[in-house]
Amino acid sequence: MQIVSVGIDLGKTTFHLVALGVAGKVLVRKKFTQRQLLTYTVNMQTSLIGLEACSGAHFLGRALRKQGHDVRLIAAQFVKPFVKSNKNDFVDAEAIAEAVERKNMRFVPIKTEHSLIPCGGSNFRVAGPSTRDSHQPSDLVGTQEGSAEQTFIPRAMRVSGLSSMPDTPAEMRRGRWLRAVN
């Protein structure tokens, strides 16, 4: 059972994996949670793995690369021609596995954690009256590229001495980190 390529269709909570062998024969067809998928791929032979490019694919791509796999992200528009029949998650995963084998396919580079940090034009709320929908340019302090702080940091955090942004989106919505500023 020689696995040539693997396609993984990403969902919110479940991941569908299809492994293709020689001549495109389906060898493995399984459904996993994220933790189960990472456990399964650690024990799997090193192979070519394709993921449909989205924000969650970058995290999973980095994790699979650490395991030694050759991971490639494909834009959804390039996977669509390989879908053979009615759309479902396993058919999508099979199409990804088939598309990743192509020599002339265009792939999306896997982003680092630092490059995924929102900066500049993001619309998160900064300390201020609740009537303000978005930040004012004066509320953000930017630094030049190449310095220690390359991302934009809210002025309220810099003045109050807070060390970091909120850990989770839920903390940001609750405004826990904003209360420390006021």
C-alpha cells in the first residue's frame, strides 16, 4: 500500500482525508477531528499532502510540515475542475489529492504565524467611546519595517503598558483587555 498523495478537506470541526495510491486508486478514506488527524498523520508514511487554501490551512500546513510531510496549499478555484461527481467532503478531498499531484499546478505559500497577525487596516475596536465603529488613525502607532515592533499596536496598550493583545477573540469581544486601559 504505497500512498502517492493525500488530500484533506478542511471543515469547522471535521477533516476528511483521502489517500491515493498508484494510478489514482483510493487507499484510505477517513473522517477526523483536528487532534485525531494530527495523530494519524504522525504515524503515516511521509507523503505529499494537499490542502485547500484558507486561513485554517496555514496552521495545519505548518503542523504537518513539522511532521516531515511535503504540504502544499491549493486555491479552491484550481481544485474545482478535479471534482468528479456530486459535491461532498470526501469527493472534495479526493479532488485535492488528485490536483496536488499535478506538476504545473500553482500553489499558495504557507504563511508563518507572524504574517497572519492582523495589522494596519484591521477593524478591531480600540479603547474609546462605544459609538465609534472603527479605530481612528491616531489610535494606532506603527513602526518602520525591520524594527522590533513591525505590527501596529494600539496606542492605549502602549501608554498603559499592557504587554500583549487579548489571547482569544472572545476576550477581545468581552473587552477584558480594554477595561485594564480605562
